[in-house]
Amino acid sequence: MSGRKTFDIGRDSKSGQFIPVKEADRRPGSTTVERVPKPGRGDTKGEPSRRK
């Protein structure tokens, strides 16, 4: 019913551009994977962190 309020998104560390999570997992030295709130959700501090 409820589901997650965030989604994972990759980000290039140099340019700051969003990239697919699969690409970020392939390049862990130059990318990060972040949790971003879904539109309209705003603050989601209660969500668990991303686990590999």
C-alpha cells in the first residue's frame, strides 16, 4: 500500500549530472548513488539508507 517514498539515482562526481544507477555501480570511484524523494514527498528522513 505505502511503498517507498524515495528512489535511487546515480550522480557523476565531477559534473554533477544524473546517470543511471547501473552505470554508477560500474564506476564507483567517480560516481555516487543517492536517494532522492519522489515528487511531492519533500523530507524523507525516516527512509533507510541504500544498501548494496
